[in-house]
Amino acid sequence: MTTIRTLAAYEIVQMSYPRPPTERQEFGMAVGKAIDSTLSRYSHEFDLKLRPTVTAMNRFARTVLDEELRDIDLHVNASEKIQAEEQIAAVLQAFRKTEVFGLPRPRTRMVLIDERVGVYTQPDYWDRKSRFYEMKSYRAVPPPPDVALQLRLFQLGFAGLDAFLLCVNRHATPPEVTVTSIPPLTPTESQETLRLVLRLGLESGHEKILEYIDSPMVRYSVA
């Protein structure tokens, strides 16, 4: 049996760019979670040839937002919550009109480095053939450092696919939609990212038995 250390892509990003969240940021993350969960669920239903209604999507999003706020024990006033629900509804409506609505989320892939450290990677959507998309409900163009790192990790996990960043900016009225092509990784970027993952994985990764991991693996070695 081979023991390796594993981390998820979001853990690599959080360790690389730590930011103790303020209440405002926690509220923003809860709104983002409501959007992500709703779009993932109903995009999957659309892929199954179902036709989810706007009403059902908004109702589910409100439920997720309430659960998230309860989980982090965050109380917001009624006007803030109504404004957030209106933002969510506008983002859902805008997303339904994009090329991405109806695409599935890919199965998680593991980036395995030197048979020692693995990082789980799973972008938001893919077309099953040549493209994957990561979605943000705020303007992330050009990608800030944390988003750029996340995209590089996904590019390693889904090597050979074209990467796109879809932003549906909930802070604009109506929401601004952009789809940005992300350049392929250079050899230097790949090696720098792999070294970062290897270091953080060896320092803070969770021990797993390699032979028991059922995720598809993409193997790399650090030069």
C-alpha cells in the first residue's frame, strides 16, 4: 500500500492566500454558495432533459442561503437579505441565457505529484470534450491571484482542455456576463504550481491510501 498526502484545490488556494473573513465577506460567500449550489443542481437537471422553472430555482436558492446563514450563525437585516435574494435571482436569470447552462460538472480528478501528494480538482462545468468552465458571481477579470491559482490547478487536472472563466457579476444591474479564455499553462507555470502543491501537501495534506482512491488521476513529476 502507498500512503500519500492529499488536499483539495480550494485548500491550496486558502493556504496560499489566507484571509480571515469579515462578516461582510462571510455574507458574500453565503450568497455565492447559494448561487453555485442552485446553478449546479438545475444545470444538471437541464442536462437530464428536465426543464427547471425560474420559480423553483429561486426557491431552492433562498433555502440554501438560509441554511448557510444558519450554519455560520450570521444575522443580517431584512433589507440586506431581500437585496441579496434579488441579486441571486438576477444572476440565475442571466446564467440561464449563457452557453454554459445545461452543462454538467465533471467528475473530480486528482493531480498526483511524484506519487507523494495529490490534489483534488473539479471545475464547475465542462462540455465533456474540449472545454471546462469555472464560474464566479462577481467580476474576476483579470483573474486575481487566488482565482488564477485555482484555474492553474484545474488546468493541471484537466490537461488538454481549453479553460474558460465565466463571470456573472451580481454587483452590476443587470448582471454583467463575461466569458474569458484562459491561456494554456507554460512549462514554468506548471512546475511552479506543482512545487507549491507538493510543498503544501507534504506540510498539511491528509494521509490517504493511494490504492483506495477512485478518482481519475493525472500524474506529474517535479523537475
